[in-house]
Amino acid sequence: MASVTLFVNPERIDKHGRVAICVQITHNRKTKRKTLFSIDPKFWDEKKMRVKFSHENNVRFNEKIIVTMSILEMAVLNLTPSDIVDIDSLLFQPVEIKEVKPILSLIDYLKKYEERIRNTASIGYLDMIDVLIRKIQAFGFIPQVDEVSEAWVKRFADFCKVSGVTFSGYLKKMRSALKLAINDDIKVDRFIFDFTVKKKKKIKRKLNLDQIKALIEMPISNVVKLQKARDFFLMQMYMLGMRAGDLMTLRYEHIINGRVDKSQNKTDNDLSIKIIPQAQEIIDRYKNNTFGYVMPYMKLQPLESIFDKSPYSVNAYKRKLHHQKKERLREINEYLKIVAQMIGFEYSLSSNIARHSVAVLAKHLGLSDDQIAGFLGHGDKNTTKIYMAEIMETDELDDAAAIMFDAMHKK
């Protein structure tokens, strides 16, 4: 059976002291080698078999390694005992394979999956499928659905990691595409359904009561964009942790008899929130917004007002709305970073922290998980329990550490 190996060739050192990074195929007890590039040994990580981050071309070199190894590992599977190995010809072989059965490629099934959910999925979800397709194309080898093997999945995961992309979201979409292939009676490798991505645990930040009070009292009325970002954050809290996307699309017509009545964009659950005087003060501050939104960020008329209700026009509107929300949220979070410095919050402040802060404050005041779930608009109570556990974990560890240290120094 043929094998592919990546190695450093100590026999090939150029006049600048750079060593050759080579790939080798062993077949029928014969070997063929090819140099991929040369590099200063101090930039080579022998353990990971990758170019170190400190090298200025680390991304380009590492992508070349990953793509080359992936192509060759797939190609040698088709070698017969009588075949003569030619690495250069094998590197071009995937292009020929790709054209044999284009209807069965992974990208074809991703497009098929995208078309199936187009009328029900969010624009953000559909955009992520498009990004995944472009990422697979950039990877350099587009497998047929029955060729999505363990080797390909791991190499593609490495490729995404080198490119600074989160792989776990892509994994779910590729699984959905492969399920469609299974429904078409195509045999696929089950590895991708068992493959897991180790996620780095993130701490959910939140404001304490003193920081919330400082946020309310901070004098920033002379800086309009700063005040708008602060008001947006406070409105999220006054609206019981309302998601940023829901607050951006909150319109005056959603306010009825002193309450906000609106369905959530993410879960479609209905919200009914009483408007407290502090929230009304912010609403009144921006009441001259010509587009009818409570917070002065969005500049689109509501979907109901567009004349053409064809699927194409509706999808185009939703896509424009989605991208406008992303741009406005990016602007808000940039100004919230400045706000964080003004109130003594040592981390970057973002709209998500408003939800975290509401949840923690409610928990400290003795509210139940069911009540907090109602605030946050969670459809599943288990979601709230997991959410609260992640937020509260740091506080609980701090309390436990304090008890331990008190015991250590108690006389």
C-alpha cells in the first residue's frame, strides 16, 4: 500500500542555510520525493510539521502543505501495484476526478441543501453556506460526497484553522449536505458525523451593579455616536436582555399601551415587555427617526411596505436588512469599547454583555431560571440553565477560591 510522508530533508540545505520541506510517496518499495519549499529551520515546528506563526509567509506555506498532502493522500488510494508514481501528475489528478461526477460533489450537495432551506433559514445561515463553498474551492480539492474521508475532513479542518476560520459551524452544514446524499442512496464515510471540534472555552463577561450605575450616569451627551451606543446597551437591559438584532428592528408600531409587543427574529417567540420610565426617556430621545425605528440605526422601510412581494425581492430585502444589521452592530461595539474604558470595565464591552448582565443581575436578585428564560426569550429551559452556568461559573470559582484562601490564612 502506498504512503505519503511530509519531512525535512537535512541533505538539502541552500547557501542561506534554509532546509528543504519535502513530500515523499512510497509505493512498491520505491520512493519519489518533491520539494515544496525551503525555510530557515528556526521557523519550522517539527512537532506540528507546520511553519511557525512568526514566519511572515506562514499562512501561504501551511496552506500549501495541507492542500498538497490532502491531494496526494487521496490520490494514492487509487494506485495499483503496477502504477509508476509521478508526484506532479498526481497533484493534478483531483481536477480530472472532480469532473467525472460533478453532480455528486460536496459543493453540489451544499448548494442543494441551501436551496432546500432558502425560504426558512436566516440570511446569516445562508451566507455561511456560501462562505463554506468558497472555502472548499480555495482548499484546492473538491471531493465527491463519497470521497469525504477522515483524511480530507482533518486536512480541511487544519486549512480552516490556518485561515483563522471557525470549523464547527462548517461541520454542521457539511453533515446536512451529506444526509441529502444518503437520502439519494449514496454511500458516504460516517467519520464526519463522529468528528468533533475542540472549542476553546470562552468566559461570558458581564457588568456588576456599580458598573451598570456608572454606565447610566456617565456624561456623554456631547458625543452623539457614543451616547447612541450607550443608550442601545441600556435599552437592551431595559428590554430584559433583548437581542441586538431584535432591538435594531424594533419599530414604534411595536409599542402598544406602554408595552413592547414583538416576535423575536431568532426564535419567533412573542415578547411582551413593559416600558419603564428610563426606557421611555431613550425612546423619546430618538422619536424623530424618519424610518420609524426606536433606535436610530436602521435605514430600511419595513418589509410590509415594499411593493414587489416576489420571493426574489423578499430575499433581496432580507439580505440587505441582515447586512445592514451586521454593519450597525459592528459600529455600536466599536463605540462600546470606548464606553468600557470610561466606566472602568477592563474588557471589551459588546451588546452580548447586556444580555449576560441582565441574566446575572436577575439571578443575584433571586429570580428563578424560568423567569430568566422568559426575559431572555429562550424557547428551551435547558438553554437557560446552560447559559446561566457558563455566566455564573467565574463568580462561583471566585467564591470558592475566597473560602479556600480564608481557611488557609485563618488563625
